[in-house]
Amino acid sequence: MVMTLNDEIFQGLLLALCGFLFSMALTPFYTHFAYKYKFWKKQKTTTVDGKDLPVMRKLHAHKFKHVFPTMAGLVGVIAVTAVTWIFNLDRGQTWLPLVGFLGGALVGVIDDVINIFGSGRGAAGLRGPVKFLLITIVGLVLGWFFSVKLGWTDIMVPFLGDFNVGVVWMTIIFAFAVVATSNAVNISDGLDGLSGGLAMLSYASYGVIALLQGNILLFGFCLTVVGWLLSYIWFNVPPARFMMGDTGSFALGAGLGVVSMMTNAFLLLPIIGLPFVIEAGSSLIQLASKKFFHRKIFISAPLHHHLEALGWGEAKIVMRFWIVAGVCAILGIFIAATGGAI
């Protein structure tokens, strides 16, 4: 049967609805176990270079007066995996994004478990270099499969066309997409609803690009993630009921990096995911400035904490970041449509 565009959109919307309803149904079970087994989030007290975080402790002291569950990303991992596996699994379009999603989630689960149940020096989670190594391994393995097994060696440069970069460079670029996006989403997960809303808009944008390319199953995968995030944001808008933890942020970041490569629109990721780039960039600038110039550029990094320290309310920061992300999503789709990605 020949499918029309309306049929294709309808299928994607059904998958989004399945992702949403399944996540809503799973959330009470997660909440029960999170409180029963005390999945309490431990507040981070030092920076990646071991320095104290007095500004952060002051800004978020109210959140840690009471128990605050983390690792709610497990709900999304289970929901997205189940919906994709049952209704939308395909070797050419959805197998790789799903494995990337699960690979990022695995790294995040390890970090969250250490944060929740660990004690002493490692209680805040995995050390930065260890997380970086693990997610890099995930990216390289998936990049090898993408370039060798699926035969992708071209990368699209908007308005210039496709360029063959070969197996080795494609594997490296793929791994970079996974690593950079995973860390950027993780860094952005600092305010109630912030990373969830930004990721939802990014996945929706790439879903539209996949749809216009005719990659219907990949479009469905993106909308499945959007469905989960709609459920997550319902519970995570201020004041948040729980946090997705690294389980959710690394899954979202790794999956988004894979989707950007599968749509051959990786170079649009800095535009579609501009708020993530800004968040990660502000942290890198802060770290470099303190290391080489012994001074801070921002009161606290990443940028959303700097704005908090300036007196902006959480809701104001989150809503305005979402607006910027929405504009960037529209711009990214426009460039994809006019620059050769579609």
C-alpha cells in the first residue's frame, strides 16, 4: 500500500502517544522504588578541577533540604526501548539510534548508582575522565558500525553538498557527535525542566528533517523520545518531582548525536542545539579562564547558573531557553530544506 504524507505523520504521532502514555504509566512505579530504595540525589560540592562550589550550594540549597529522587531517566529508557522494539525496530533506521540511546543510558546509570549509593570521594558519581572515556568508547563502536557496516562515508555541508571523508574520519566524526552532545545535554541538566525541554525541541526538529527525507522510521523514533519528554516535563517543571539524572541526559545526548548523523545533518546540530552549545561552551570558557588566567568569567557556570546568580528566576531562565531552542529548531529545519539535507 502506498502511504501518504498524512499516514506517515499519523504513525509518528501514534508512536509519540505510545511513548507518552507508557512513560506516564511507568512513572508511579519508578516513584515507588525511588522512595523505597532512596534514590536521593547528592549535591555536587566541587568543580571538575576539584574547586569548591559555594555559589552552587547557595543557589540550590532549597532543593536539598528534602529528599530529591534522581535517575528518573530510567522511565524514558524503558519506554523508548519498548515502543521502538515492539513497533519501530529497523536495522537501517532505528537500530543504531536505539543502541546509542541505550549506550548513553548505561554510562549514566553507572554514574547515578555511584552518586546514589556511593560514599566518600566517589559519592558525587563517576570522575569526569572516566565518563568521557566510557562515552567515547560507545561513540567509536557506533561510529565503526555506521561507517563500515552501514556504508556511510559522506557528510553533508549545507549549501555545498556531500563530501566523502572515508571510514576513519567518519568514525571519528560520529564519535565526536555522540561525546559532545552527551556532555552538552548533561551539562544543561541543572534546572527544573531545562534539559528536557531543550532536548524535546531538538528531537522534534530532527524528526521533521527525517520525515522530509523520507526516513519515516527514524522520524518515529524521534517522536517516541518526544513523547517520553512530554511525560517527563509534566513532572519536572518547577518545582520538580524528580530529576532524570545522568541516565536520562546521557541517553538523550548520545541518541541525539546518532540521529544527527543518521539524517546526515550533523553540521546543523550546533544550530538546532545552540542552547546546548552555549551551555557547554560557557563551562569550557570558565574552566579555561580559571586554569590559565586564575579568574572567573561567569559567577557560576554553566550559563544558566550564572543567570541564576544574577537574580533570574528558574522559570524565567527555562522558558527563555526553550524559546531560543524553538527558534533554533525552526532555523535548523529551514537550512536543512534549503541547504541540501532534504
